[in-house]
Amino acid sequence: MLNISDLHIEEEILPLFDSTYNLNSGQEVKDILTKPIDSESAILNRQQILKGFIGNREILKDYSYSRFNLSDVHSFFESFSAGSFFGLQLRRKLIFSEKERHFKRGKLIILILLFNKIHSAYLSKIDTQLFPKEYATELDRINGFFVDFNLEPYESYFRKKNKIRISHIVELTRIITEKITNGQAASFWKRWYLFEAYLSVSDGIIRHGFVFPSFQDKAFAIEGLYHPLIRNPVRNDIIASRNVILLTGPNMSGKSTLLKSVSLCVYLGHIGLAVPASKATMPFFTTISVAINLTDSIVSGYSHFMSEIITLKNVLAEAVDNKKCFAVFDELFRGTNIEDALEISTSTIKGLVKFTNSLFIISTHLHQLREIEEIKTHKVATHYIECALNDNAPSFTYKLRDGWSDLKLGRILFEREGLNKMLD
């Protein structure tokens, strides 16, 4: 199960990784960021692919071309169909049609310049040994596609101000037609767009200083954790010594941001990407559920509280099935009255402790929970976001600390703003 809508991957995180030159490559980046990976081995394989791009950074750092030229070449390929005529029939058409001759010559010049630049300046220089064997083969196939066009002599020929001859047009048309007919062209475009997506993602990783997590069955530790959209963020360390973590702290202290940051690290790690931290180790979770911005749903008829119930039920259905779940709940059961919230939060925490394969992080304002046995006996870990009062004014450090916060800012801020006097 994957429930990550509250992380706003497409709206907020995708732009960190997408610097592609065309919509097709951009779609591949989107697919990388939004399609889950179902095994730890597949995660590690993607990590190695991206590390291969990072290892070839010096060769690829200036990768560029005209997006209009690419659009022209792709459209030119699309104008062909399997079994399109060439040879004598095409030669006759070119001889008698200046318009056809001019069109094809212009498109082929763009193709030669574009393909030769991509091949000679970048792809042919890549060290494929830095990639997993399977993806190195994919790179070899992209290179082979370019090589089949024998591009260098053509570029040299017309750079000397020689026109491409009809015989050249016929030969290049034959190559294109054959590659479309045998399916090589369609495979090439898919491989190239995915190549650009991986390159774009690796650029984002380098640019933002993300790190690749390691995976260990029973370890969860993230050092230097932060949210990448925050300018000059405060970094925190979170180490899960228990499978249930309660997070406290007053409003505006940064609890939701911390929960998003942890969840984002887990999610990005589970799609094979690097994460916003200085070091990260985590298990492979089969379920990731992030409940931070639950709201009433007019369409479904669910209240906020019912949405919380359904979200928790879905997570528990996975945990009961002995799956490894990572689940975050921000102010669990805030959609109901405090008496109900306290009672069912207590039941929830007591029950979650037994699912030792999973990790649950819950923020709460229910200070009475501090008295339940599981917290007193340290079966549940407790952390809080630090906040100090200076002359009755809150001072937020956004630092994560061990323990429990009983600080209540509501009444202090209410009085500081003079609302008591206004209401007298």
C-alpha cells in the first residue's frame, strides 16, 4: 500500500529533479518519482544506475542540445511508417520534386547534427562499467543506434559546404525505414528519454546534495534530516529505538514539517533515489502511509475523523498481515472530541507496539498520553520539537529532542495578543 498524497510529490518534489529538455523525458522523470518499486533489489539497482550517471558527471555535466531540433527529428521519424518506400522509387521522387528533396535534406541535416553531437560528445565517452550490467547494455544499444547511421562522414561532408546528395538521402531514409519497421526506432526513443530522465534526476541529486540510503532489516536512522523546500533548514537526527514514536511540541514548532521530512526520505529512498539528509539507513518497507493533511471530504461524505479511522484501518490491515509498514499520523484523532481522542489514542498506541516489524510515528497534543504504561516503561519512544519562552514570546529552534514537551502556547499567545481584554 502506498499513501503519499500529503507529500505533494508532483507539485513540490518533481521540480527538484526535472531539468529535462522535452516533455517525453519529463514524463519519464515523473514516472520515476511516482511509480513504486516492489523490491529492495530493484531499489539498489536504480541507485546504481543513478550512481553511474553521477560517476560520469564530468562527461555529462554540459549535456545540452536544441529542444526544437529534437522535436524536428522526432516528428521526422513519426512521418515514416513501417515499410515506407525508399531506393529507386524514392530516388525518382527526389529527382522530380524539389520540394520533397529540400524537405528531406533539411530534416536529415538536423538529424545528423543532433545525433552526432549526442553520440560523439557524450554517449560514446560514458564509462558503462559504472552502471549495472543490464543498464550498460541499454546504453550500448543507444550507442549502436547512432553508430548505424555512420554520422561522422556526413557531418564532415556538409560542413565543408557540400550538399547532401540524393544518394545520401536515399541511404539515410533506408536506415530510418528499416529501424522503424523492425521496432528499433521506438525502442531507441524510449531508451533515450529514460537516459535523459536518469541524467536529470542525478543532476538534481548532485545539485541538492542528497545522499543514497542504505537498507538494513532492523535499523532506522536518519542523520542531518531536512525538508528540501525550506531555505536554510534546521537539520535533525532521528533514530528509531522503538517501533512507535510519539512526537510532541506546541503548534508552529515544526512537527508537521519534521513528519514530512522523515516521510519524504523514506519514500525517495524506496524509489531508489537519494534523500535530503547527510546519512540514512532504513529497512525495506512494503507499506508507506503518510497522513498529515487529512480533511473532510464532501465527495465521499467522510468527515475528518472518519478519514483518520479509514487510514489507520488500512495501515493495520497491512501490519496484521505481517508486512513491514511505515506510517505517519499527524495529530491522530484530532477530528473528534478530546475524551474520545484520548481513549482511542491510548488503544491505538498499546496495539501498535506489538507490530515490531513496522514503524509508526505519531504527533499528538494529548498530554495525558504521557501517563500510559507503554510510555512510562519506554516501550514507546518520545521526542519533542524544542521551543523556549523568552518574555512570554515563543522562540522556536526546530530542533528534535528526546523526551516530552508540556509547553502550551495557545493561552500565552491568546493573552499576548490582547484577546482577553477585547473579550471582557
